[in-house]
Amino acid sequence: MDWLIYNQTPVCIRDEIARLCTWDNETGRGFPVLISRKGSVWYAAVRSEPAIGQLVSGTDASGSFETDATGGYTFAAVFLTRREGGGWGYKDMDETAGPVECEAPAKLLDLLSTTTHEYALDWRQWCRSHAARTGRRLKAGDVIRFPEPLRFSDGSEGQTFRVNKERFAGANRATTFFTCIATGADCRISRVMSRDWTRI
């Protein structure tokens, strides 16, 4: 689906995402079970149930999801959002479209029905891999190693780093920075929790 732009930003974006995940018609109904946000991307576990008397056993109409005893199933929806010229817009897709955004939390993934759809399976695995990476914790004194050397803006490179945490004057919390084992230089590493590294 293409972007849909509103003239005004909704009063509550979460409520708007919930509304977009809700339907009730002659073929069945749908509603969000869990909604989660990461930056400007919203993830929803959406329950789809057939109308009374239209129970489907085995799989949904597309053949992508296993249904339960009621004929219902739960799938993931992804909403990209942005503000534009005083308005607000979104672009939605479900997990079978193979979204690039893959930061849905594990608690949302655990609610989804079993699927055989290749794109959905890949997306779920990417999300779980991302959750595993970002769920790691770094302590002062840890030494981490990246699979490939990192290049910094001054042209230097490093692959193995010691983790430092220090609360600077006037700061409310400790700042994490890294010392390159090879050069001894202190540095910052952007998106460190999303990167591949091993603790040594």
C-alpha cells in the first residue's frame, strides 16, 4: 500500500493505529492484541476472527496462517509513520509482505499464529535476532570484538574494545564509551547494541 497522508496529526497515534487494526463486517472481525512502537514504526499483533457460522479449520483463506478452533488467527502488522507539512501519514503492511523494519519485540512475536509463509517466517526470525542483539547488556570492563574492523571518521580502525561507563559532571546518567584495545583511543560506537559483536 502507498502512503496515506492526513491533514492533521491524530490526537493519539496509538489509538489511530488501533483503529486501523480494527474491523467488523459480514466476513468477520479484527482487533489489535498488542501494539508496540520503535521510533516512527508501529508494530501490532492483530487477531482476525471469521463471522459466526463461517468457521474455517486448518488455515486462513490465504493459506498462510494456522487457525485455532474458532477459525481465528493472529498476524503481525507494521505501520511506517511520518509527519509531513503539518500532517501525518502512514504506510501499512502485514508480515507476509516482507517488511524491512524488523524491531518487533519478542512478546509481540509470541502472540502470532503459526505460519508457513516464507516472508513472514524470515521477518519473524529477523525480529528475534534483533531482539536478541538489543537485549544484551554491557558492563564497564567488558571487552567486545566485532567480526570486521570498524572505521572511524579520523581514518583509524579498531576491532576489539573495552567498555567504559562514566558519569560526567552535570549528567543524570553514566555515559558509555569504548577504548580501542589496539590503539588505546577512546571512541563512541553508534548503534552498538544493534551490531554483531561477541563478548570476550
